[in-house]
Amino acid sequence: MDGRDIVERAREIHNTSPVATAALGRTLVVTSLAGSMLGEKEDVMTVRFKGNGPGGAIVVTSDWCGNVRGFIQNPGVDLPLRADGKLDVGRCIGKGELYILRDAGGSEPYVGISPIQTGEVGDDIAYYYATSEQIPTVCALGVLVDRDYSVKAAGGALVQLLPFADDEVAEKLEQNAAKMRPVTRILTEGKLEDVLDEVFDGIEYDMFDEIECEYKCVCSREKTDNALISLGAKELCDMIENGDEVTEMTCSFCDAVYKYSKSDLKHLLKATEGNK
């Protein structure tokens, strides 16, 4: 996946610091990759890192086409570079738990949990699949932040072994993962297909499909209305009597702002009375 445009859009929306851009960006890329493997149009996947690092929680949601949206709790977190000069994503996320939620429209979504291993995102995703779902996984992710804090490159590869895969293939994939160049370097020096060439070096492969995905939020005025109605009559009355002339509701995932006058809130109050 070449996720440069997606990660840059997230940076613009949330005004993230370089390390927050890298942490959120890696999570956006891998959630998009995993989401694109969902089976049905209604399926939704959510990846949540709940670590104790200064970046706070990271939440990213994908649909079955790999369209994603997400946020990091503390987008302005500022950390010194690691000793090797790279952004310290592991420290930004910290230790804690990784949650994988898959909602197929049933009464309860599937929820998998595993401890965060390094906070570097790719390692943690691979560990989750290997231990929680018993799927051997190779996950390579990268986000390169430019000097002006914009995203110069972002992308990744997610490879999973089917049950009948040969042991030799698994061994070769591990060797390739260990020697391949950083994904962002491959993307800046070449093209997306070059990532596949390095992941599958020495392994014959075919390309079955190619899809376009984007940063895509599903918020709407109707959903915001329902969120306010769910607060209940008492809370709405307090907002009408003691709140500002215009109440603004900002989406956590994008830069959409929904404005409500006192008249709008009174209309919603009537809706809560009708639900009794």
C-alpha cells in the first residue's frame, strides 16, 4: 500500500507533530490493509492502541475497501529522536493493550486483545495475529515525515500465510522481511510494485487486484443529532438554558464542525420527549 495521501490528510486534519504523524500514520496504513481483507460491504474493522505513552490512545477504523479514518489522543506530542535518529513511535505509544474489533453487523462485534510488544505498530500487529488468531504474519510499515512536517512517504505490506503454505515459503518471507529496505525508502526511490518485489524476493506471485482507498469519514448531521439526543432531556435543557448561543460539535475523526443554535437544540429536545 502507498498511503502517503491518506496519512497527509490525517496530518492536516489533526495537526499532528512528526512523531504523532508516524504513529497514527502506521496505524492508518495497517488498518487499511487489514480492512481490505474483510469479506462483506457492511464489515468494519477498528484497530485501537491503548498504551501508556504520551501520545495517548490511537483509534483507526476501516471499511472493506480499505477506506480509513482515525485519530491520536494527543496529536501535539513532542519527543526527542531515538539514538538512531528515527522518530520514537514506540515511546509515543508506550506499553498497554492492542484491540482489534471486527463488526460484521451482528449483535456483538468480534474483539481480540493482545499486549503491546514494542509500540512500533508493525511488530504489535504481527504479534497479535500470530498469538490471538494463529496466523503467521509479516508486517512492514513506514511513515517518512519531511522537514516541513508534511508526509513525504507512507506505506506498508501485510503478508499472511494460509494453512497450506510451505515451510520454505514462510522461511523465505522471514528472510526477505529481515533484509528488505524500509518501505518509505522503496516508495521514494521507486514504485509501489517494488515493495512486493522485495517482500516476495525468490517467491513467485501474481497480482489479482488493485484498489483505490482514501481517508474517508462517515460522520453526518444526522449522526450528530442522534448523539445529542442520546444525552437526554436534562442535558439538552442545561445546554439550552446555560450554554452558548451556538453549540459546536466537532468530529473526532475529521475537520467537520456541526453548529446548533438554541432553536436547533429545542427541536432535538422535542425528539427526546417523543422517544419516551
